[in-house]
Amino acid sequence: MAPSTKVQDGGWGWAIVGASFMAQLLAYGSPQSVGVLYPEWLHAFQEGKGVTAWVGSLVAGVGLIASPVCSACVDNFGARPVTIFSGVMVAGGLMLSAFAPNVQFLIFSYGIVVGLGCGLVYAATLTITCQYFDKRRGLALGIVTTGTSVGAFIYATAQNELIVMYGLDGCLLIIGAIALNLMACAGFMRPLYMPGYYLKQKAALERNTEEQVFDKPPLDDLKITTGSNATTPDKTLMVKELLITIDAKDLAAQTEKKKGSFLSGMAIMKVIKKKQQAYLKYMHSMYEILQDQSMVAICIAVFLFSLGAFPPVLFIEDVAQSQGLVEEVSVIPLVSIGAIATCVGKLVLGILVDIRWINGIYLYAFTMFAGGVSLLLIPITKSYTGLQILSVVLGFFSGNWTLTSYITTKIVGLDRLTQAHGILMFFGGFGIMLGPPVVGWFFDWTQSYDLAFYFSGICVVLGAIILSVLTLPCWNRKHSENDRPDVHYTSNCDKVASVA
């Protein structure tokens, strides 16, 4: 399978978009509407709200924190095998959760297993979509990523009805069976580029067929240039591709073991040394990214926003029930209302950020500030209609996740987008993991959500202020756009693949 030299921007690419949209809907439908399941788990296991909240926080945060690992799996094995494997993980985790004897088991089965499966789906769908689109990539990614919000809208109502008809265990079994359709979605994901694992196997096979092992060029002749001295884009590889190429050299070095232990040992030492150099280069590149004050500011802002804005997804239904505003989850839950508002927010904010006179960083700061104010208003809202309105407002501004890749590209450039976005998602995942347990502990301590949501709102507003102050033009006068080095990138779009 030779790699395609031309991105299609249509044709079979739209089938990829449809399959990726459905994959995200099937994978993220239940985790994004976990707020419907949360009151049921509280009633079933009789544990504290802080402990039970770990289930919802992990299923959302683990996939983000493990995004570098998920991206590496897609790079090495391809989108189709990874999606098939993730379908087994998501479906298996949901079905195992139906037999959970306690919250600790649920944390593993639903929080970790399903969370990792969702992370793999997200990385695979975005990678394959980027490969098939160039000029229309923004539109394609926008359609694909709305699958999470549409899934949350549908699954919130569906899980509510299934719980009434079949109970909590039956609901999880049925949702898990539906998730097996992820493997059908994977069938449409025809790769344009040969994954790294197959490239290594092909290289090893070609070297093994040679009769004269020592006639091969030395490993040093395969040295890759990553700087600006390369003459063609194909010769300039990113750090991620450098690691894959070194792994291919590792297989070549193993064939030399037949000629003597001394020569074999020398080859292995060379491979180890080159791997160490590659990883040191990768870590140094991450260190340089974090030297940018704007990048540090956006990382802090994303962490504080995730810490404060994610808990309502998990707790909003329990807030309405604990305040006596509704006896049970309504036909259209608050989680569904927030999810559809998030879907609209992603599209609207994505259009606004393309307007030339709108600054993407300050737009993100404004959405944070508005979301923080909405959180501060939740404790003083004493009607179900008021909670519905706040769910719409908070959901709309939570669509600012679609701005993160755009802002990251503006700060560090396209050549470092993958690494910088991975760092950003780590901070976001860490905040998502901590937010719900902290809010639950506040409730266990005070027997009220008021202090918890005041804390969440202050965190989000503080993040908006920090981002606005640290990105003022007066801080970066000495770092003009003209001082930035030339950007060299490969012919494929792997560097945008982790815009998850």
C-alpha cells in the first residue's frame, strides 16, 4: 500500500467523516451523559458523592491524559485496528459495569477502561479525517467532533428511558451492546498512509532477504535531518517520525546478531544511544514550548476551566433533585440540553474565530468568564427553568474546546502543534479528573452544592483573568512573528492529527 500523494478533500473522505462522526457518537454518548447515571449509582452503592464522582471524572479525563499514548497507537497501527480495539474496550467496559459490586470496581470498568477506549476512538477518528482532508479540514473536523455532543444529547434521554424499563444493569448492557457497532465504523476507515508498524515490518523483511548483511549501509547513513538544512519536505521528519525510524533501525540491528555477539552488542548500543538522543530531543522540545508565556497562560486557563466547568455535566441532575426542583430526571434531561448547546457553541465559536479582527485568545477568555458567571448563578437559582437556561448558557460557552487547536497553532506554530496540544490536553484532563471529586467532597462536607459551585465559578473566572493578563501585547513585544524560524513540515498531516 503506497501512501497517497494527494489529499482527496471529498469522495471517500465524506464516508470517513460519517463513520468518524458515528464512532464518536457511539463511544462518547454514555460518558458525556454520565450525569444521568450518577444519581443511580449514588442510590445503588450508598457511597459518598466525592468517591462516586471519580467514575465520571476518570472516564472523561483518562482519555485526555493518555492522548500521547493513544496518538502513538494510531501512528503505529493505523486508525482501523485501533478503532476496532477501542470498540472492544468501550463495549466491554460498559458491560462489565453492569456487574459492578461496588464503586471501586466501577471506577476501573467505567472510568478507566471506557475512558481509554474513548481516547483511542478520538485519536483515530481525527487522524483519519486529517489524512483525507486539507482545504475542507476545518469543516470535516467540525462535523466529526460534534458527534460527542449529539451522542450526549441522544444517550441522556435513552439511558433515562432504559433505566426505567430495564434498570441500571440492563441499561449498561444494552448501551455496551450498541457500542460494538464501533467495529462496523472501523470498516470504513481505509488508510491513506501505511502505519509505522507495517513500515517497520516491511523494512525488516527487506533486510532479512539480503544475503550480504554487511553490504548494507551503516546505520549512521540513515541519519535524518530535522532542521532547516533539508532540501525537500519529505526529508524533514518530526520527532515522532524520528522515533519510528529508529525503531526500524532496531530491527535491522537485530539481524546482525548472527554474525557475532560483539558486533551485535555494538549495534544495540548504537540503537540505544540514538533512541536516547531522540527522546532527549523530544523532552527539550516540550521544555521550549513551555518557555512561551502565552502557552503557559493557556495551559493554566484550560486546567482551571476543566476543573470548574466539567462538574455540572455530572452533578446538574443531582442538583435539581437535591433542591426539590424535580422529583426524577425529566424526559429531556439537563445534560441533554447542555449537550446540544455545546454542539451549537462549537460551530458558532469556530466560525467567529475565523473572523480576522477577532482575537482567538481573548475570545476564549470571554467564553471562560461567561461560563464562570453562569456557574456562580447556579446556587442562587431556585427554579428548574432557571437551571435549564443556565445549562444552555454554560453548554454553549463550553464549546470553546473547539478553539484550543486554533489558539495553540497561533502560539507555537504548526510545526509544534502535536506536542503543544498534547501538553494542553494533559492539563485539561488533569482538571477534569479533579473537578467532580472536589465538588463531591464539598457536598459531603457542607451537605450543599452552593459552596462547591462558588468554588467552580471562581476557578473559571480566575482562569479567564490569568489568560487575559498574561497574553497582553506588552508582555510579548520582543517576540514578534518575524522572529519565528521557518516552519518545515512533512507532506502528511500527522502533526494535526491529535487536535483532539
